Amino acid sequence: MVDISTGTARLEKLDGEADSYVLHVNGVPSSSITLSDPTRLDFEYLDWMRRAIDVVLPAGSLRAAHIGAAGCALARALDATRPGSKQTAIDIDAALLGFVREWFDLPRSPALALRAGDGAAEIGTFRPDTLDVLVRDAFDHDSVPPALQSPDFFASCAEAVKDSGLYVANVPDSGDHGVLKSELNALGEHFAHLAAATEPAILKGRRRGNVVVLASNTPLDTAGLDRSLRTAASVATFLSGKGLRSRLGL
């Protein structure tokens, strides 16, 4: 265990694995990393995110930003599968960024630049219409910081993301869908097309878990997204458009 700017971090080696680790930040599992295979994403919601990105933006390099870096698992996977991509990973914890750069031998800038700062402020530093992908996966313990759920934040995200690009977020859902509905309503003020993917039990309100939210100003390939998410190792239910609004009562 090591001290970081916001508390503590520790690496847990997975039993029976030669070089696979789970990074815990302030006691919360935050990233799963396999050093020899950057494409391996053990956290199911990260696999769903990568699948969504591959369907919506199926070819070529990407300009991507990640708000909430942790171990940079998704950024490592995109770097391995999208040669020539330029990514920026932002985390409020400067010390954590130093450790993960050391522990995980991350790609160097400009392939992957690490930036310490408040994501709510840093999103405003990107030029308009420059990002193909913007990922928000930032937590304070088990909740998203309020500044990353504000109207100003979502407006800045929409300004930075290309019309053909994709906003992707990890939204914690406690069963009543309150946070999820609030974020979808806020995103709907700035993005024309919304979708969500999660486990059926979470959607039915039976347990807490991760919901991956997608937003774009270009129509989403809903059939392709549904097909890809149904073939994931952990199958996700995909909803968009009227189906999403009806299911959540939006």
C-alpha cells in the first residue's frame, strides 16, 4: 500500500495469474491490469465501453480523453488496438498518476498523456469539436463527484466532442435509477442520441452496479451495439431511444 494525494492505493495480484493485478484506490477496486495483454479488460463495464467505441467508431486512430485515469486500463486497450491514437488521461490525484506510470509501463505522450487536475475544469481546455471519444469514469469512493454531473460539465463535454464522436460514462446505479435518469436528462440537453447498457438485474433495480451511458450527435448503430453487447463475456442489456425512455420513465 502507498500513500497518494487523495488517500491510499494498493496493488492486489490475482491468484494464478502471472502478471494480472487489481488497483485499489481508497479501498475501491478501480482498475484491472494484465501487463502482458493490454487488450484484456476484466472489469465488464470497461469491456462494454470498448465494444461501444469499436461499433460507433469502427476504424482508425482516435483522439480520446479520459476523465478519471486510475490504472488507464481502457486507454491501454485502445492504444494497443488503435495505432496512432492520441489520448489524454486526467486524474485529480497527481501521486496516483506517478505510481501507475511506474507500475504499468504506460504508453508515453502523445500516445497517452497523463494530466493531473480536476476533470470538470480540464474538459474546458480541449478545443471544440476535437475529441472522437470522451470517457468519464471518475469516482469519489462510490459516487461521481457533483462537479462531473453539473450542467456546465455536460455542456463542456458536448462542445469538446465531435458531432460524429462519442461520450461514454460509467454511471453508478443504486436500483432506483435516480442518478441514471438525472444524467440522461442532462445529457439530452446537449446530445441528440442517448443509449445505455448494463446487466439485466441492475436495470430491474435488483442490485447496485455500473451502467454505461452513451451519447452522440450522430445516430448510433443500435443494431450493431446490441449485437456486440449480447456477445460480451458478461452479456449487457442495451437500450436506446424510445425503449430507454420508456424503461426508465423519462
